[in-house]
Amino acid sequence: MHPSRNRPNFPHLARPRAALCGILGLACVAVSAPAEAQDVAKYPERPVRMLIGFTPGGVPDITARLIAQKLTENWKQQVVVDNRAGAGGTIAANTVANANPDGYTLLSVSNAHAVAAAIYDKLPYDTLKDFAGVTMTASGPALLLVSPALGAKSAKDLIALARAKPGQFNFSSAGVGSGTHFAGELFKSKAGIDVVHVPYKGIPEALTETMTGRVQFFLSPLASAIGLVKEGKVQAIGVTSVRRAPQLPDIPTVAESGLPDFRWDFWYGLLAPAKTPRPLINKLNKQITQILNESDVRNRLVSIGADPAPTTPEQFDKLVAQEVMALTRIARAANIKAN
């Protein structure tokens, strides 16, 4: 039996109700629906803060500043970049996780955001539940670097040399739990070599030790090493992307040069507090995607070894979740824990 046939029929009540809805309908729409839409249309009405968990100069900082400058121009409202370095980016992340979810506090992140979830026993926030993805902003490969004095011309050569001297080769990183540490551990695992991790304070120190030959190899962000490679101070024997980097087209991929299927990407993106209204997230995503597609922004990012890579908010949330799982597996296999 059709459900409507079981409903009581009270025409004497239905007609006045319909009339009342007709009289009040416009008022109801005016009160309920546009409130959120009006907020989104007016956003931003005051300065927006964009926090970065690292010191100025790195790709997360450069990318955030490019976007902040463009948003300031577009909105006629200031977007302030705020570097809150320390504890692997977790200080800045915790600040944003606890900020009002109103679109006025954003977080510029890199792989380190997922790394923290993999190496810290306890964080003051939930990496997956306390943030909402806005968009991935850029990605870039690492360069497999060796000292020119080592004599390795390819990843295959490096692997052969390391296997001939188990436990005697070192690889440098920008610190325990850094993206460069994880890249090195992944290379070690895939290559099946016995090498020793030597952490340093940052990328410059790790590069210096590789140049001098005190460590045998380093997987550096392309952006950090491209100048030294072009000057011949350090030798690049592979790039960790699927395709060769347009900035260094003569350098083969690591997969080409001796370690099939090896890939490592440094990625960057923007997050907001978890309960930020979806219309605001979508507005931010649309405007930042447009900025990343502007030729001057694209050219600037490519020049430092990063490719603009905007995504939907949902795609970026999925990426972060996948990275946390993958990095947790590497951390457990290599027994990587935060100091």
C-alpha cells in the first residue's frame, strides 16, 4: 500500500498551514540559508595568518609566501606569514589545530607533517582528525647526491660500492625523522645495503658533509641542491621522480640508473582547522588553485625545483592519510623515533 494512503487527511488544517508558509516563506529563506553564504562572500574581513613550522627559506616557506602575496593582492586584505619553527613543525601544527575554525588561521605543511605522526609516540593533536585539507600546493623530487671523489656515476655504482663495504658507508640527513632521513632509509631498504645514518642540524650541513666526502651520499630536495650541482661541487647521480627533472634533464631517474621502481617526492600543502566550514575550504581551494596556475608563480616554483600541484581538499586529505601509513611502515622497519 502506498504510504500516503495511511496518512490522515485534515484539509481544514493543511490550507491555513500552506497559506502561512506562503506568507512567511521569503522571511524563512532570508534568515536560514544565506547566513553562511554571506559569511563566505565577505571572507576575509580581517588579516589571515598562515603558519609555517620551519625557518624561512625552505620550499614550504617560499610557497606559502608566494600564495600569501597573491591572496593579499586579490582580497585587498593582508595574509600574514608566521614562521613557528620547532619540534619538526609540530608547534605550528598544534597552534592551528586549536585555532578557531573560521578560515583565518592556515598551516603550510610538507612531508614533515606526516613524518611527525610516524615518529612521535604522542602528539598534542590528531594528524588526520584535527585538520582539513585545503589543497596540495607543490611537489618536487630529491636528488641522489654523492661526493665527486667517490667515483660513483650512477645509483647502480653506489649500491655496488656500498655492498662491497657493508656498514662502512654513511648517508647524511637534515635530522632524525626529517624527510631526507626517510628518503635515505627508503633507498637503503630498496637497495638492500647496510649503511649508517648520520643526522645533521639541517640540509646545508648535510650537503657540506656530502661535498667533502665525509659521508657517501645524501638524498636532498632538488631545490636545495640544484645550484651546487650546476657548480660541480656535488655530484647528482639520480633524481627520485618518475620522470627526469626539467631543471636537470641530463640527470637520470634513480629507477633508470640502477634501482627500479624507486620513487620519493617531497610535497607541500595547506591545511585549516578540522571544523572550518566547507564553503570556506572550497573558496580557499578555488582561489589558491588559480594562483598556482598563474605563469609567474609556476615559473618561480619550477625555478626552485618544485612543480605546482593543486588538488581538491579531499584529494589532499587522502594523500596525508596515505603518507602517514607509508611513513609509519618505514619508521617501524628502521626503528626511527623522535629524539
